[in-house]
Amino acid sequence: MTETNTTPKNDLPAVYIDDILMSLKYFTDEHEAHLKIIDPQVCIRCTGKPCVQFCPVGAYRTQDGGTVQIAFQSCVECGTCRVMCPPANVSWKLPRGGFGVAYKFG
Ligand code: SF4
Ligand code: SF4
């Protein structure tokens, strides 16, 4: 279990990211990926490959040869890669209706 907020400075409760992720439900669209790399050659030239670090669920993985693969099935639709890929090399859209991640509240 990973505790990410242990400081009671702001009186907010501790947040356990693993517990939150465990509570999600995924409705995977096996026929249409909502995330795609636009140009694999751009990823090969991308130094640092920040997507591998900033995606909260580790959906980005470096492949042999320097390309990057997205495990779109595990995406929690946070939108980070939509704005944080330096050359804007990710095609991002919401999953089709009825698909994607479902958050439970309460
Ligand atoms: S940050 Fe963007 S360009 Fe760089 S490797 Fe990741 S998806 Fe490719
Ligand atoms: S939208 Fe968020 S969770 Fe989904 S692949 Fe991009 S960074 Fe990862």
C-alpha cells in the first residue's frame, strides 16, 4: 500500500493511491484504442521519454528500438499525456460511450 499524503498539515485524510486504483472498474474497448502514438519516429527521438514517468498508472512502456507502447486498457483518463508530451505526439480522445474507466464515489 502506497501512502502519498502522510503530512496532516492541511487536515486532509491520507490518500492511498493503490486503494483508489483497486476501486476502479474498467470497460475496455477492444476494438478502438482511445490513445495512440501519432508518429513512432518522434518517440524514438524523444529524450527522456517523460510519458513513462508521468502516467500515474504506467500505461507507457519503452520498447526495443526506442518506440513507446501505450497500454490504453489501463488508462484512468486523467489527461496528463494529452498536455505533457513535449512534441504533442499523442492522439487523445475519450473512449466511446459505454467504455472506459468508471469511478466509484462514497
Ligand atoms: S513523451 Fe511523447 S514523444 Fe516522448 S516518448 Fe512519450 S509519447 Fe513519445
Ligand atoms: S490519460 Fe493519464 S492515465 Fe491515461 S495514458 Fe495518459 S497519463 Fe496515463
